[in-house]
Amino acid sequence: MIRELLEKNPTVAEVAIKCPASMQVFEKLGIDYCCGGQRPIIEALSEKGTSLEEIAQAVESASASEPVQERDWTQSTLTELADHIEAVYHTFLRSELPRLSELFTRVLEAHEAKHGHVLLPLRDTYESLETELESHMLKEEQVLFPMIRAREANPSPEVMGFPIEAPISVMEQEHLNAANALTSMRQITGNYSLPDDACPSFHNLYQSLQALEENLHRHIHLENNILFPRAIQQGQSAAWM
């Protein structure tokens, strides 16, 4: 499947949608499949010095090693996908963000004197990201997702009358802000290179930030590349009814 797909030179996002195991490979290569997923796959691979054959083999290997295959969210209802994002990704963030804040405090107490030039700007970037994510989740849960659910349950002119493109555009911009913050954090840390004197908490911090990065990439991918386009298409289809 992956080889036939790659022959058509799809976008990176299309590969991630149709072959979810590819996201694991894209993470390792540093290929943006969420906010920058509209680039042709050949262009993205060329920048990384990777061939179509190499990516095909890597995706096949990743797919074979995955214990559970990712659900095809292009075939679910929009309500099911919104529920999944809240239950899995929002729940993760509400648990992980405070834990990371506490971890930053412990690591700074032990290492600020020697590594403050890295840890302080890293913490500042993280805190800005944390604040925006907390606000972002509330906007989705209180405004956008209820709107998507209501439009799917009752696609009447009254419900569909308010254009959904405006709130989606705001969410996409905030996704881009989050992606830029993640990139900055990776640059500040030299791709999360640990100093020789890093303690277990320092190791934990860097590992957790990398896990947060991958989780957010997958989270944003589900919204930017699947939920939002389908919600917009739903409105366009209803307009012709």
C-alpha cells in the first residue's frame, strides 16, 4: 500500500492519514506532517536526503512492529473523532503539563548554575506553550467541538448558518504557534542533547519533552488534516442540499 501511494507523490499529510505508521518514521526524520503536511512527499524527503525506497521500507517496518493499528479516522463520525481527541490528547496534556512544570523546577534547582543558559530559555518557551495550550483546549471544548457535534447531529440551516471556517482558522494559527514553540525547544537543547552531568531528573525532563512533542504532532495532525477539513466539507455539502 505504501509503495503505491508514494508513487503518486502525495502530500506528507496524505501519507500520514493513509499510513499512520509513517508518523513514527516522520518523527525520526524530523519531517513535519501536521502544520506543514501539505508539502509533496518527494520534496520533504529530498530535504532530508532520503529516497522513496528508504521511506517505504521504514514505514513497512514500523507498520509491522505496531501492536495495534491506528483507527482510520477518515471513516469515523466527526463526533467520534472530537471525543477521541478530548479523551486521549486533552487528558494527556492536562496531566502532563503540570508534571513537566514541577520537573523544570527540580532540574533548575540542581542545574541552573551550570546549565541555566539552556534551561532558562527552555523553561520560558515551555511556559508560554503551556499557557497557550490550556487556553486552546478550552476554546475547542467549549466552542469549536460543540459546534462540530451540533452541525453533524442537525445539519439544518439554523445550525449550519454560522461559518465554521473562522474558529478553525484561529485553532490552526494556534497549532502553528505550538509547533514553532516545539521547534524552538529542540533548537535550544541541541536536539535534546544532555550534558555529561545530567541527573535522572534532567534525563526525565528531556525524554518527557520529546514525548510531548510527538504527542502534540499527532494531536495537531488529527485536527488539521482530518477533523477540520471534514468539518469544513460538511458545511459545504450542506449548503448544496
